[in-house]
Amino acid sequence: MGIFLDLYESLFPYLLCIPLGIWLGKKGWIPTQWVTKPLVWFFMPLLVIYHVQEADQQNLLVMSSLSFALATLMILPAIWIYRKYDQKSDLNLLKSCFSFYNVAFFGIPTVQALFGDGSVTLLICIYVGTAFYGDLIGYYQVARSGLGQKEAFKEVLKAPFLYAFTIAILLKVIGIPSFPDVVVDAADVSGTVVSVAGMLIIGINASSVKFNSLDYTFLGRLNLTRLIAGIFIMGAFLTIEFFFLDIIKEEEARHMLMLLPLFPVAANVTVFASFLGTKEKESAMLILTSILLSLILVPILANFF
């Protein structure tokens, strides 16, 4: 019960931003792009650059590779559910909903509550893999929901994460000893801003949704399929790693990877959908329902750590 209370106490201020976003969206006071542009172009790149420098090289390589592989393979259950249950949905956006995990907006306050503030660097190692997938394959998929092939590719080249990651790797190769205190403080603030802004975006995009017109059976089926597939794939990865490779030296890193399939659909889906002006309402509702599921399952699993 203590883990439940600690997690909910940590997440509660951020979750309040969802109804605040719904209220602001109904009022029409804040255009979504006012929130998404600074988030995508400044705060997330700053987090990536800072924490990649702080990360152990082996952790960065292994954890990002596993999270990238999970995100890539999650395309398969998305295609299965599309063919079996709902061919009217947009397949590209559906793939992204399965493959995008909320490692930043939901993950940062979650791991801080479960493992402490120092755990954020390990989490960013996971985030790099999911974001690398999201800003290459996933971003292209979302863009293709409303743009042609050539225009979608151009949007991919605009993704700020690609340039932030390139800068981070160059700085790591050069061997920057440490950042000045002002950068450290800015990175700490950015973690909070990212979580708050991400939840606001979800609320704003959900503000115009008619809840009584939603297909809750399909939403439940979507979340359950995504959850089971993610647990199976990551479970297979970690079993092979533990018994045959044993290259993850920190138990906390394994625990975070175990939690990853339980994380909700990333708010990046709504960030990108808003950025491109396509399918905002549908993605927002899937994220909301997946957050509710995660709030139950994450602390249950964490009790076994």
C-alpha cells in the first residue's frame, strides 16, 4: 500500500493538469501549439542532451536498444488488431499508439517516486530508444495520417530529437567533463515542465471529445492487446538477457524495463498529432484510458521489487 500512496502522491499534481487542460481546451484560451512547440523544441531536447551525458555508456546502449526493439515489434499486434477488429481506424496512427510509451511525461514522476531522483538518468536511457523509434518510424506514421509520403519524410527531418541526440552523442564522444550548474538546474526544471505540459496537452485534446459516443469496448480491447503483447515481448527480451547475456548490471535498470510495457500510450502521439493537425481526439482518449490502467498496474508490479 505504501508504494501505491507514494506513486499517487507523486503523480497527483501532474494528473490534475489533465482536467485543467480539458477546461482550458473548452474555453479555447490556449492553442495547443503554444504548449507543444516549446516542449518539442526546447525542454525535451535539453533533457536528452543532459541525461545522455550523465548515463553510463553500456546502460545507454543496452537499455535504448531493448526499448527500441520493443517499440518496433509492437507494430505487429497493432496490425493484428487492425485486421481483426477495426479496419476503419487509421493504421499508421494505430501503430504509433501501440509503439509509443509514455516514458517522459508519465515515466519521470513515476520512477522518481519508486526509485528516487537519481533514477531519471536510467529512464532517459530507455527514453532514447523509444524516442528514436518515435521520431523516425513513429513520427512518419503519424505524419502519413494526414500528409503525403514526401511531405511526411520532410516532417521527420524536422524532428528536434534527432538533432538533440546527435548533439548529445557528439558531446559524449568529445568527453565534456560536466555541465555548469545553470544547465543542471535547467534540466531539473525541464523534467517538471515536460510532465506538466504533456498532461495539459492530453486534456486540451480531449476537451472536444463526446464521451458518450466513444466505443469503450474497442478502447478496452486495444489497451488489453497492447498490454499483453508488450509484457510478452519485453519478458522474452529480459529472459534472454538474464540467462544468456547478463549485460545489465543494475537491478534497478531491469525493474524499469519490466515496468515499461505497463506505461501508458505516450503523450507524444497527441503532441505529434497536434503538431500535424491530425487525429488529436482519438489519440487523446486512448492515452487517457491507458493512464488509468497504468495507475493500477505499475504499483502492483512495483510491490514485487
